[in-house]
Amino acid sequence: MKKIRVLVACGAGIATSTIVVKKIEDLFYSKGISVEIIQIKISEAASRQTEADMLISTTMFPTEYQIPAIKGMSFLTGIGVEKLQDEIILTAEKILTNK
Amino acid sequence: MSYSKLVSFIEPSLVCFEKAFSNQLDFFEDIFEKAYSGDFVLNDFLEKIILREESFPTGIKTEKIAVAIPHTDAEYINKEFIALYILERPIVFKSMEDNNEDLSVEIIFVLGLKEAHSQLEMLQSLIQLIQNDKLMTNFKEVRSYSELVKLLEEKEKKNEKN
């Protein structure tokens, strides 16, 4: 089964990213998409983007990336969650079609 | 939603009500002083938490309220804790979503975590709490640690009845 690899980041790599990791796991599971998640500090994202297909962060992005980068704060604020989930799945499906 | 894990993390000696600070720096100095004298954090904690907040702000704005969850790297934490400040006057924190946006924050959770992956349940309940507008409004009125615990435990009981 084709797998999507996701970097989940936040500032310190321990608090908000932990919440988002779980949200992403649940989301992809509900859509039947196989996912591998790597939890990181946002400062590591640039050097680790070769290991993944997309990046989701609860921080602003300090730089541009070669993989799709999505802001995941909606998971924390509770505002715009559905829109975010749709965006994540759409992006993932597009990537999987091209794999 | 069980708030018991969250309650067990909130450190009574680091809970403050109705304090007023002129700005973020005054606030960080206050929590550092308390946390350091209680042996919760290392010496570098103050500098690091200020730096972190500047580069990756932790202001969260829900539909009705704005809170902040400042924290820094695990290596500056000695003993895990959550500190809770309910302020008399809001102070400014920048938004996590847009660091040009100022948020007026009245409730601050300082997270002293060493390994968050083992704290998923507690973090989930923290976010659930923050997103619960009604509960957060009640939170603002709390004036003691025991009132706080009661509020969260009552909420838990209500959930269990459902």
C-alpha cells in the first residue's frame, strides 16, 4: 500500500505537535490512507524535508520548503478544522496519485 | 473528556489569580522566580522561554477567548508541571497563527514538559479545555486552586453522566 510521509512540527517539538500527530493519525486512518509521521521541531524541517511528502506545523514557517507545507493551528483553536482536514487530505491524495 | 490528568499536572504552588503584569517580560520573570525556587526549572529557563516566545509565539485565539501556552525545550525543565495564571488585566501575546497579530491574553498555561509524547492525554484535555468557551468563561472567575479543581472535576462528572 502506498504510504504518505508527514513531518509534524512545532516550536519545541514536544507540545502542540503531539496533539497534531494524533489528529493526523486519526484523520488518515479514517480515510484509509497509510501514513508515517515524524514529529520534529520546526527548525529541523528544512533539513528533513527530503524524508517526507508534506509538512504540517503549528508555527509560522521560517522559510520555504520543497514539499507542501500546511499550517495546522486549527487543530488547536478549533476554528476551521474541517477546512484544514480537507486541505490535508486533498494534498495527500494528490501526492499519492503521483507516486 | 477526563480532566483528571490535566488537574494532576497543574502545580498548586504555580497557580496565580488576579495578578496584574504590565507586559510579557514581567510575567515571565514572575513565573521563572516561582518555578526556579520550587526547583521545577533550570537557570536558563527564563532566557529560553522569552526567546522561544519571540520566535514562535504561543497565543491561541478561539472563538471567544485568547490564551497562551508558553513553553520551551524539555532540557530546561527539572520537574514537570503546568503553571496557570489568571490575570486581572490582559497582556499581549502574539498569535501562533500570525506573529504580527496581537492577542489580549487573560489566561496563561505555562507548560513544563519533558517528554510530550507521553503526555498526549493531558495535552488533548488541555486543548479540549481551551476550546470549551463556556468552561473557559467560568475559568476566568476562579479564585483558588480548590475552586479550579472543583470546576474541572464537576465538568468531568457531567461528562460521565452523559
